Amino acid sequence: MAWRGLQNTYVIIEWSTASELDTAGFNLYRSDKLDSEYILINSNLIPASSDPLTGGEYSYKDSDVIPGQTYFYELEDLEFNGGVNRYGPIEIAAVSGGKIELVLAIGLAGMGILILSVVRSRKLTKANDKY
């Protein structure tokens, strides 16, 4: 039986909106420093809710994280008329463990966006472990 040290660490960013009038969709950006460049992490625009009056609930799993590293995330709201709004940043430390390690919630006024971020991780120790 071969041993390996694979880290299955990821960050889940969840947000909800109260309404999304004129919203085309969302992008998520990540940086490893608060004042550094933020990089787009979603490959496609996250589409807005089909009902702009009631808003929606969203979730994105960021698997490109390293245990022990602190990350900063910003949420971008793209409007059909070309307008762009950025929210955040929120700070999250990706930590190893076998359970939920951190829950961070920030209420953003104006658009009524709530961002919930959950860091989950699990270390696989044997080659035949599953996750």
C-alpha cells in the first residue's frame, strides 16, 4: 500500500442576492495579498438568477488553494448595460483538517449580497482512500 500526502483543500464561496435588476452575472477574483492584483478564477460568467425580483443563491468551489495560505476574494457583478460593481474583499485562510475550519460571512449593503465562505479540507493518507 503506497502512502501519499495529497491535500484536498478547497474554499467554497457562497452568496445570495435580494434582487438582481439588470444583472447579467458574476465573476470571482482571488489574490494572495490584500493589495495585489486579483485574478479571475471562474472560467465562465456565473449567470444571474432567472427571476431578477427575488434574486438567487450561488456557490463556487475554489480548488486551487494551498493549505496554510491566506486568500482574498472579490465578487464582481456585471450589468447588462455594461456597469460593473465589485464587492469585498473577504479574507480566508485555507487550513488543513478533516472538518469545516472557517465560516466567514459579510453582508454587503446596496445590492443585498451576502457572501459566505467555507473552507473545507481533508488529507488523504493512503493510496486507496476516497473522498
